Amino acid sequence: MKQGEELINVNAKLLKEGYARVYTLPPNVKYADYFLELEREARENCKGLWQAYCEGPPVFSTAEIEEKMDQFLGEVVTVRYKVIGTYDSGDIIFLNSSRNYDTDFTTVIFKDDEKYFQRKGVDPVEDYDGKTVEVTGELQEYEGPEIILYHPYRVEVMGYENQ
């Protein structure tokens, strides 16, 4: 878009002001890291849609999110849990919250997105196993509740192991 003589990247402007969320699909990933950084900055500065989260978004346990799944399905939520096991299927990495990984809350990282973790020096299988984490993302359902992680800034390893 042109504003006066200046070219404006509308996607970047919306992200910077907090009025959009990043969603990338290969092969359109040229600006993915840039867009993710703009989204992170908007969130940290409580801009636009992120303002509500600055007022103290609820952080759910896995039990709460499993119980309230229908209420929050499709919403951006934060879930705190201890990763009791990780599994790399070859196409997907799973960060499981329980041994009942087929039905209980899990976090999913697709292989195409693993490179974003590697660029930040994170090996999801090794670095999250046994750790208490907070993951933020859109709550989805596939056999049970899950959040798909596209980038490591959406997961935070907590400073303590037992929660």
C-alpha cells in the first residue's frame, strides 16, 4: 500500500499495532521471523488486541483446559503444565501433559516449524522434556485439546520444575 510517497507493508503495520496475529503457510514464509517479532513486540507492549492480555490473562492448568475446552475452543489461551514426555514421530513433535496422550492436553510442533526452534538454539524434544512450561496459542481439538506451536516465543520454560 502507498501512503504518500512511502510504501507501507499492511501486514507489518497491522501486526505492529496489535491488530493481527501471525499465520504463515509455506512457501509464503519470507517475512515469518519479521512478522513474529512484530507480533511479540505488540504483545509485550499491550497494543491492540493484546491489551486484554496485559490485564492478566488467565493461565490454565491442563485439567482446567480439558474441562473448559468447549468454552475456549478457537481462543488464544495460555496453559501451564509439566511436560511428562516428548515424542518425535518424524513429522510431528509432541509435548505431552500425561501418559494419556491420545485424549489429554498436548502441545504439537510440526516438523516444518522445528527450524524456528533450532534457530533459537532449542531442541524441543530434549529442552522441554520434564520441564514446567507455559504455552500460548489457539486451543484446538484433535482427539483431545492441543495447542500448535509455530515458534519458540510462544512457549516459556518456567523457573521451577514442580508445579
